[in-house]
Amino acid sequence: MSATLQVVLPAAGAAAIGFYLVFITVARLAPAYRARFDASVSRQLARAYLYVSPQRLLALNLGTAACVALGVLLLGGGLPGAALAALASGMLPRLLLGWLRRRRAHAFRLQLSDLMMLAAGGMRAGLGLTQALGQTAAEMDAPARQEIDLMLREQRLGASFDEALTGLERRMPLEETALLCAAMRISRATGGNLAETLESLGDAMRRKVAIEGKIRALTAQGRLQGWAMGLLPVLCAGLLWLVEPTAMSALFTTGYGLATCAVVVVMQLLGLYFMRRVMRIDV
């Protein structure tokens, strides 16, 4: 009994000290992480016009990470696997917000040619640039309506026209947006027929989008082959795990197996990267 106590008591003391150190570390790092999370996510939510509380998103993020880690532990992944799964799930909100921001920017890019044509039509009808942009925003869908309304609202609140265009470029960092803002700045500074400039620029953008759509359709088979080749090892590994779990467990429990998995992952990522580079054609 005394020998058992001599083993159990130091182990319990070491575990208690370890939990205390982890608690102190988390308590000190949590406020800094929360402040950094709120600052970065708030900007991304505002740019994507998503009215979600960062605190609620943080709670959802932590809950998802805890559930994923618990699921990995129950499946026998061990503490390292659970920690990696929790870290990976913690990146999901940022990845999701980035995907939403890129989707919104792409939708705005597709609307730019119509926006320029409508603004040019309004200016040919005798409206000023600001009035033409306001009328154009009223006739368009989001996100173009939201961005132009915000730009005009900034002007009404005291910002200069150049500062409002700079804000538009910052929210929509696209080549087409830079061209549109440059055309407006030059016309406002030096004069000239801005309506004709917007019409020619909008026609060029429409042609460019059409060419990119054709290229995307012609390269769809190559992209599908890339995804199929990338998912094939994962599907084969899953099927082999169902058929021979004892043999496949060596991949995740031995050093040689983990090294093999790491090499396979690196080679798969390199293959996908080079296939995307081959299929990407700049117009």
C-alpha cells in the first residue's frame, strides 16, 4: 500500500501542477487572443457585410474545436491528433471569412461593366458623376449597390472624392476597381469625356470576363482531374482502413508510417499547386 501511495501521490501532484500551469497559461493568453480575434474578424466581417457578433463567432469557434478534439479522442487519435484537429478547426472561421470575401469581390467584379455602362448613360443624360453613381447604385444589386452607397455616404459625411475612391479600392482590391478609380480621378482632375471613357472601359471588362469564362470552361476537365488525383489517395487509405485496420494502423503509430504520411501529403500539395499553376491563364 505504501509503495502504491509513493507512486500515486507524486503522479497526482505532477498532474495537478501541470493542470495549474496550463490554466495559468490559458488565462493569460485568452484575453490577448480574444482581442486579436475580435479586431481581425471584425474587419473581415465589415468588409463582407456580415452582421455577426465576433464574440458569438469566437464561442462557436471554440465549441467546434472542443467537439472536434473530443471526437478525435473518442476515435482513438490520441492527444497529439486531438490537438492538431482542434488547431485545424480553429482556422475554419478565418478560412470561411476569406472565402466569403473572395466570393463577394468576384461578384462585384462581374457587376463592374454594368455599373460603368449605367453611370455613363446617366452622365450622357445630363447628370453629374455623383448623381449618376447614386442612380446607378439604386438600380443594381449587392454588392455593387452597397459599395457605391458606402462611397457616396462617406462623401456626404465630409470625406473628399479621392478619399472615398481610396476606401473603395481598399475594400475591393481588384485590378478593375483600380482602373475605374483611376479613370474617375483623372477625369475629375483634368476633365474630359468621362462617359465615353467609362463606356470603353466597361466594354473591355465585359470582353475580358467573357474570355475568362471560356478559358475556365476549357480547363474544367483539367481541374477535375487534379481534384480526383488529389482525393484518390485519401479514398484509397479510407477503404484500406476498413479492410485491413491492423495493417493500416502502422501508418499512424510508427515513425516510418508518419514519415510516409508526411511525404505523401507534401507531394500531393505540390502536385495540386503545379496543376493549378498550369491551369491558370492570365488574360
